[in-house]
Amino acid sequence: MIASALLALAVAFGAFGAHALKTQLSAEMLQTWKTAVDYHFYHALGLLLVGVLAVSFPSTSLKWSAIFLVAGVFLFSGSLYAMALSGIKWLGAITPVGGVGFILGWIMLFVAVWKKLPV
């Protein structure tokens, strides 16, 4: 459910950026918005995969993968959305923390699959 909501928001934010913000933001901030949407979308799709796997193969690693991916969307994409809209550049300092969340989410997915492999 969370992945579906995040995917719907990614589409809405993408459309908002392409239409409503096109004339409101500088080219640099519009690119920042686009980067936020792209990473939001990719990682929400990843979260969907984690959710599908968790139905058949529930594990603590998959739970952590989901938590890290959601945190990554909020911290990485959220900080970029806020920076693009506000122009406050220091918000970009939060972005790498979200990137670490993404990396940890993918690592935890790797761990979950590794644990399910036959020995």
C-alpha cells in the first residue's frame, strides 16, 4: 500500500513539475525537482518489489529494506523537493542521508534474497 501511494505521488509530483513549475523555477531547480521525482519513482518501484517478495518470503531483512527505502524517498527526494520549492540550498545537505537509506535498502534486499538461497 505504501509503495502504491508513493508511486501515485511520484506521478503527481512529476506532472506538477512538468506543468505548474516549468515557468516558476530556474532550470537548475527544475532539474533538481526532476532528480527528486526520478529517485522517488525508482525507489517506490523497488519498495513494491520488496512488498511482493515479503508476501511469499517474510523476513526481517525485507522489513528493513522497506523501511530504508521509504526513509530514502522522504529524505532524498523530500529534501530535493523542498530545496527546489524554497530555494534553500542547505536542504541539499539532507539529501545524502536519504541516499544512504536507498543504499541500505538495496543491501537489505540483497541480504534477504541471499538468506533464501539454497545452501
